[in-house]
Amino acid sequence: MSPSAIHLGISSCLLGAQVRWDGGNKRDQWLAEQLGRIVQYYPVCPEMECGFGVPREPLCLVGDPRAPRLVTSRTKQDRTKRMLQWARRRLRELERADLDGFIFKGGSPSCGTKGIRVYDIHKKKRVASWGQGIFAKTFMEHFPLVPVEGDGRLHDPQLRENFLERCLVIKKWRETLRQHRRSRSPVMQFHTDHKLSILSHSPRHYRIMEELVARAEAMPTVALYAKYQQLLMGALHLKTTPAKHVQVLQHVKGYFRTPLSGDERKELQELIDLYRQGQVPLSVPISRINHYARLFGNACLQQQSYLLPEPLQLQLLDLP
């Protein structure tokens, strides 16, 4: 596995491990065979590793949806304390893995990230449908900036691309933290390299981050890193849309107001319009912009991650 591989935690059953309550699995072929080629997985099964065994009585969430209890479905044995004690130890171990993201099994009372049924104490009716699995909730509280996603949502190409992009960016951000913790300049360089990507997700976050970087020299370094990190992950959590991409492309087009001829500017605008209409993929206008950036030696554009994805990104985006 390449040292540049993304490190992902994943529910073990999604890779085919026979750890479900009935001794089965929920193997996801795309996750196991396609994505698995280019990422490094760290499988986790909370219920198995916690010592509940296989097969076992199914579990469910009961009580307050904000702090539900994990109990066995038939005998009503409370497993919450045991799960939480194990989870805290396991999360300390996962700190060493330096995870860039986590893929959870959706619908699970231990691993579901959202929309988990929470019943009243007697399991006669559903209290709410927005509870979180015990381990997933503990993980997200312990690693608030690590991107997480449920397996089912990753079958949506746009959600999948957004999740993988967030994983890759947080990986790059952590490398910046490790190498330059006491310096402001790497934050400014990181922002310069990723500003178009940020703009494609959230123009509002982009404006706030531009202002933050502009006053970076007046801020304590620790505060600068913390605030920038919060805004970065907040921006990337928002989905890109064709309209946002068109806004970025129009912004980039302004860089070539002088060097391009009238016909060249018209042709570039036509490619942007074709993308807007859904007739060509985003890579078509981006390829033309990259050509002009190299032709006219525009160093600012040539370093943009949005326009020149590195090999790992290309592998991720090429996955079927």
C-alpha cells in the first residue's frame, strides 16, 4: 500500500467479516474490491470486539434519542456501559492509525451515524428516527473533524466524491499540522492551493476564510490553525453543485481576460455553458483552463488542487 493511501476505518461486516448478530456479513463489493485497492482499511466491529459473541441476541436503542441505551431486543439486558468502556479504549488505539475517515454500517444500533430507530423502554413504539449508534456517536465526538459516512450513502456518486475529497483534504491538512505547527505561512500556502476547491463547496466559507488568512499575522498561531481547520471541514461538508462549479469556472476565466483572444474567451465560455447544460463533464472546461494556465505560465492556477488533482485524487475520481 502506498504511503499516500487514505486511512479509513470501516465496519468489519462491510468487508465480509462474519461478525453480524446472526453470523453473517454485509459485504459491499465496491468498498471491498474497488475502493479497497487504493485505501488502507482499519476494520472495526464494536459488538464483536466488545465481547458480545457470534451469534448473539440482536441489540436496539431505547430511551432518550439524545442519549439512548443499548439493550438486547428480547431479554432487555443493558449493554451500554460495556460498549462505552470498550469504545473509549478502542478510540485511543485508533488515534495511532491517524484515520482520514470512517465508513460505518448504516442502520446499526452500534454503527449507524444517523436515522437509527430509538424505542421507548418497553419497545412498544418508536420514539424517534434520528438517533445515532452508540459507537458511531462516541467516535464522532472523539474525532469531530474526521469525515464519516454510512455505507448506503456512498452509492450516490456525488456523496461518495464529497466524502473522499474530505478525507483527502484532511490528510493533507494533517500533514501541514505535523510539519509546521508553529508557523503561520503553511496555513496561508495551504489556503492558496485549495481556495478554488473551497469556493466550489461554499462561497460563504470561502469569504470568511479569505478574511481569516488576510489577518493571520495578527492572530496567535494555535488560534489560527484551530479556526481555519473548523472552517475548512465545515466548507467541505457542504456538497458541490453544478451551479457552484460554474461560479468557480467563471471566476477562473477572469484570470485570462488579457492573454486570451476574443475567440479563445468565447470558446472557453461555450465549454462552461455546455457543462452548465449537462452536455459535457466538468473535466472538459477544466482541461482547457489547465492548458491556458500552462501556456501563459499562470503559477497561481497551476498550483490549484481544484484544477490539477494529484494522482491519488485521480484514482479516487476514476473509481466506477
